[in-house]
Amino acid sequence: MSACTSCGACCACFRVDFSIHETEDMGGSVPGGLAVEVNHSTLRMRGTDHSPPRCAALTGKVGVKATCGIYEWRPSPCREFEEGSDACSRARARHHLPPLGEAA
């Protein structure tokens, strides 16, 4: 299992907005119950607009053993997020985790 599918830092760091067309009701795959409306064309993953943010689909403890409950059906911002990117390093730093590739 890669760090990207077990870390969870990004899921507890960023707001996740996506098109309404990505929900099951509109022919996509994201479960509608996990999204809240932002406007007529945009939804947000439930929990990512909280302070601190934590996606409602995230289970477990960030940095220890965390998993996405809808990994196969996650929205495009989650699919496009790059393991080891600057954003990944920022998310990990916010949770007091070293960047990927560095020893703890």
C-alpha cells in the first residue's frame, strides 16, 4: 500500500470542490450523501469546509493508518492530487509528518 492510500493528510487539509456531474445522481460515481452544495453547479466533499477540515469519507488516523472509504468513487480533485507534490508536502507538514521520501 502506498503512502498515498494510507496517509490521509490531504483528506484532512484541503477543501474539495467538484462538479455536480460527478455524483451518482448525475451519472458520476461520488455518493451524493457525502457532498454538500456550494452553488448550482459545484459540490464540496462533506467535512472539508470544517475547521480543521476532514473529509467525511476518511477513516482512521491521519499519518498512521487512514483510508478513503470511497477511493474507487472519489471526485476528480482527489484523483488529480499528486503523491509527493508540493501540496502533498504542505498537507503532511500540517499534520507534523515529513515529506514523502524522508525518514520520520
